[in-house]
Amino acid sequence: MKKRLIATVLMLSMVASLAACGKKDETTKETKSPDTTKPKTEATEDTTTAEPTTEESTEPVEEGLTKEKYDAMTAEELLEMAEIADVEKITDDEYFWLLETYRFVDIDYDEMVLTNTDSITRQAIKMTKGGTLNNLVERLLDSEYPQVRALGYTGIASLFGASDKDIQSVLTKLETETDDYCLFNATDGLMNSMKNDPKVAEFIFKMSEHPSPKIRCRAAMAIGNSWSIGVDGAVERIIEMMKDEDQDVRAHAAMYAGKLHDDAVVEPIVEILNNEADAKIHGDALRGLAYMWLDYPTHEHTSEAAYRATLDYYSKTPRNGDVPVWNGISGFNVISEKQIVENNWYENATYFNADEFTAVMADLIADPEMNWLGKGPAMKAVMVLCPEKYESLEAVVEALGEQKVTDQYNKYKDELAEKTAASA
């Protein structure tokens, strides 16, 4: 059966779009990534919300295979139907056949994921070796099923940006693309490519105004991205997104804005930090600032404005358990020891003062109104950034008299002692 299908595909090469299905958080990296809670062309005149097209058709992908039968199958049975000659070295045609069966997995358009994150298609693919999306981008993009097209859009993703050939294939397809799940995945696939082609930036900016908050969040990740530094309009757009009506979008914008390393984003981030109604996303905003002044893991960039905004936030009183947020401290309690030395961060970050930083963290630890969950991270931040000052926190911890805080202090003290001994 499978061999007969392959022969048919070869003879009808221009009609390479069987029947199928695709996935995002499954094959999107295999194929997509998440987020929650992660580009653009002259996408269709109206890229607003296309009617959710969860495919329920019983049209077969292979003779005898319907959605009803698919739902009742095991991954092993799907592989048997695929007639794969060698699961250790799957061919492009065999891999494509499996990918097309994603069409039987429904799409959750609210979350922009497939409803079954461990479908039998995904299980079957994990039992094989050798298949790559890169070789199948154009065939996947030609599919009539959004689950499958989405794989083509994410299949072009690359750390250094997609290839020119793949970008052009995607941009061409986006001219007529209306499905929101596909637009979400296209934004993901073009994430690092805004500099590669002005039409990619145009598409991403358009997605930043899409009605779906999930798509806008993904666009914020693409715009607030170190690969987007220098893209015309990126800083201005990410600042606008920090005023979005949706709190998750504001959170994504505030956090990823820091990766653009432009001090113009500091004031809008501070506006979020000054808004107690946004306390839930203060941690994201503080991570955005930390990207700027500490820049983990590369420690290449510095920003006194971002550093001052961080200390100002944690110095404000009275504290109430919610503000200042406890989890934002985690954005600056880890460093890459190799990179921070190689890139001379301490020398370049002339604004950083160990005594000042330790005093702010000590005040957080001492304040009974500060959420106790932030006291451990505050101690760790001192241990990581100002190890020579760590023992000065002991008197503060003893005066507080909270056993769980004392235990945390001793834990980090032991870690620091072990580290010092190992480097001696």
C-alpha cells in the first residue's frame, strides 16, 4: 500500500499534498516550541482569526486510514501501515507519510497547540531515526491541512536565522495563509530572521497586532531578540507591546525587550514595575532589566539605567509580600563564571557596587514583610555576584530568627566554601 502511494506521489509531483496532519509543540522542534507562556510578510490582507479548522474528515491518508481508525490505533500499528523499510534510516518519503498523519490530531486555537501532545504520530516518529523537516519544507507547506503546513513553517527555524531559500518559500506561502495556527508557527519559524529580509520583519510586526494574544506573545519573542538588534522599528514596537491590553503580552514584551539592549526600553519597563496591578508580571519585567545590566549568559552588555531601575524597585518600601516580587531576583542570581571573566563584565559594569548591592539584598532579607520565598534568592544573588560579602549577611539572618531562612543561608555558605576550596 505504502509503496503504491510513493509511486503515485512521484508521478504526480506537482500535486504533492496527500492528506495529513501536523504538530507544534511536538514536531515544531520537532517542531514547535511553547510557550506560553515564544515574523511576518505581506501575509493575507486579513490575517485575523480564521475559523478554527479542526479536521474531522475521514478522507484517507492511506487506503483504509480514517480519523476514527487513527484514534483507535497504536504507534506500532501506524508504523506497520507506513511500511517503513528501516526505522533506523527512515527516508524522506516515509517521514513525510508519517508527518501527514498529524492531520488527524485536533488543534487548540486558544493555546496554539495540538490537543494531543503525545499522539501516536509523535510516538511513531520517536521510534524512527533519520527524518528531518528541513528536507520537506516545501512539501509540507503545500498541504491542505494546517497541522501539516505548520510543520513546514517551523521546519525552517534556525539559531542563526532561516536560509534565504526557506524564507522565500515561507513568505510566498504566507501571502495566502489565513490559518491562525499556521501564522503562530510561521512566527516561530522566522523568529531569528527579521534581519534577513525586510518582509520577514514586516510579517512579525503584523503578527504583533494579531487578535490572538498567543500570536502576539510569539511576535514579542521574535522582536525582542538579540538577532533583531538593529531592525528598524523593533525597539519602538516592543515598547508599544508593553502597553498591550493582555497581561501575558505585556509580560513577554517587557522581558524580551531587554534582549534588544537599548536603554529606551527601561522607562516603559519601570512603568510596569510601578503598577501594582501588574505585580504578577513584575518578575518578567525584572528579567528584562537583568538581560540588560548583567546579560547572562554572555555578559557582553551593560546598562547602568537598567541596574538602577532594578535596585530602585527592590529598595521601595513598604513591602507587602507581593511587591517587590520575590521571583524576579532569580534573574540575577546566576552567572557564567567563564564568560563574566572573559568579557570583563566587572570592569565594564562600572555602575556595579558590591557594598550597595549587598545592602539592598540584606534589607530584603531583614524585612518581615518581604515574601520569605525571595530571601533565599537574595542570599544567592550576593553569593554569586559578591562572594566576598556573603558572610556579612549572617548577622542579618540571625536577627531575623526564621529557621527556614537560616537553613538557606547555611546551604549557600557551604556551597561557597566548597567552591572556594575547589578553586584553591
